Amino acid sequence: MGRSAKQHQKRIGREIRAARDRMGLTQSQVADALSVVQSAVSAWESGVNGVSAEQAAQLDKLLGTSGVIQRAWNKANTTDALPEWYERVEELERNISELREYQSSVIPGLIQTEGYIRGLLRDSAPWASKQEVERMVKSRLNRQRILDRDEPPSISMVIEESVLKRHVGASDDPGTLSVQLARVLDLIDRGVLRMQVMPADAECHPGASGPFRIYTFPDEPVVASAEHMWGEQVSDKRTHVQQCTAVFGILQSEARSPRASRDLIRKVKDELDEKPYS
């Protein structure tokens, strides 16, 4: 069994356990209702074994989950499902109270516009089919719902100055970057985002190891993640979290202030809007 399939099993298992707890049922009671042994239910919840399509439907009915378990099963057993790490990021962001992120090459995914996402995926994943691109675009836009909450999470980001001038999908829509920068400015002005820009000539630059994120939750341990070509590695190890936190603090101290960064973003956008495109 592949790692992705195992992760899907664990995700379904968490859904089953949470629903069973809400209903106040024991594993034995669930086992009796589905005519299986208790150890089978335990194996489902731990992700050791997966459920069948029929069992997923039975669990939804028994636990009153309105199709949640069956939809999770369908997603896990669809050949064109999104990469597991892609879904993991959305799952993490949905529950955060604070996000700190450093990006060296592109505007961070959580604040990307639809046009920017499409252009970026065409550039960075030319092997992806049109259907795969559409699924990833939809998933990334869904992540942004947390920005529209009455009390959105605290979001602090540091990006490289070069990111402000890097076009994506430029041959198709030269205005994509301008629209994206307008989105960033709007989030800053609304108080949703604290953005800082690292100068191109910064003397101290600890971000050479690559993009990373730090996720803080109201009642869970802090989690850190680092990007790589095939996805994102998530870790809750104390040393990893401490290292990322230390580096992010240095990046903030070396970057332009939030006000100076906003002024620079506005300047770059204005220059883009004034530039004629052929």
C-alpha cells in the first residue's frame, strides 16, 4: 500500500472516531451494528485497515454523518484525487489561530488570486492535466475561506522582493501580477494580512533553506512545514518548530517594515499598471 492510500485511511479513521465519540457509542456497539468484530472498528479508526464502500455508507447512517465518511471514501478511492499533501495543507489552515509563512519564489498560496494560481500551475506543473489543474485551483481557493471569517487567523508573511516582479502565466494574461498585488494590498488594508518584503540586498538572509510555514492552533501543538518539489513535509517535532520559529523571527527583523513593504507593493503595482503590454 502506498503512503498516500495509508494517509487517506487514517483520515477516514479520524472521521469515524470523531463521529462515534459525538454519538457516545463504543467500538463494541459500532461493531455489533455492522456485524463485525471490535478489532475491525479499532483498525478502521487507527488507519491500519480501510473500510469498504458498503461499510462507509453503513457508518454514515449509524453515526449520522450525512455522507461525510462515504465522501471521504470516494475521494480516497478516486484515481484522480488531489495529492494527499495538498489536502493536508487545507486541513491544517482550516483550524489555525495564527500562520507565519516565508516564501522565496511566489506569492503564498493562501492569498493567491484565481488567475495567479492558474498561471503558476501551468508554469510549475506542465505535466498536470486540465482537470488536475482545475481541482487544484478549486482546492486552493477553498482554503481562502478562512480569510473571510468574522475573526480570521493572524497571518504574517515574509516574501522576497523578486516575488513582486515575477510574472506567472504572463504570456496568457500580462495583468495577472497586477491583480495579484491588488489582492495583497486589499488584505493588508483590511488588517487580515501582515506582509513584509525582504530586500534584494539584505546582508543577513537565513531563508536560503527554502519556503516554510508555522501553524499555531488554539488547543493543539504548533506544527511546522517545509516545501519541496513533490509536496510539503509537515512536522510537529519541537526542534523543527523551534528552528522555523527562530528563522522566521530573523527574517522579520531583516525585512522591510510592514508599512515600507506596503508602499513598495503599491509602487510595483502602479508601475505594472502604467507599463504598456504588447
